[in-house]
Amino acid sequence: MSVLDYEPELFPGLIYHMKQPKIVLLIFAGKIVITGAKVREDTYKAFENTSPVLTEFRKVEQWCVSLTPKSENKKSVA
């Protein structure tokens, strides 16, 4: 069983204590810090385990793009 802690008054990120592999993930808006791994493969496992859940809640931004180019400041040469 894993443990989740989120108290924004004390710390701005969600703290996820993963039991297998024994790793702690600090999840912020736009960033994840994976800490406590003994070997590199454990970080990959932790990310693979949490990635599907996190992608469900990702923020999809809509961009408004203008198709007309901006006018450039051109200096006239005399």
C-alpha cells in the first residue's frame, strides 16, 4: 500500500510514498522529483507506475496562434 500526503499550507507538492519500489515522489504542477532509489531501474519503474495516472490529469493548454506574421521593424537605408 502506498501513502499520499498533500497539505498545501505546509508544502506545495503532493508527496507520494511508494512501497514497491521504495521511493518517494514529489509531484508539483509541471514537475516530478523521484527520490530515494537505490538503483536507476527503480526510478524507471516508479515513473512507469505513476505515468498513466498522471497523464489522465494533465492540463491540456489551448494555444491561439495567429497565422499573419508580425510586422518587422525594418530600418530604411539612405
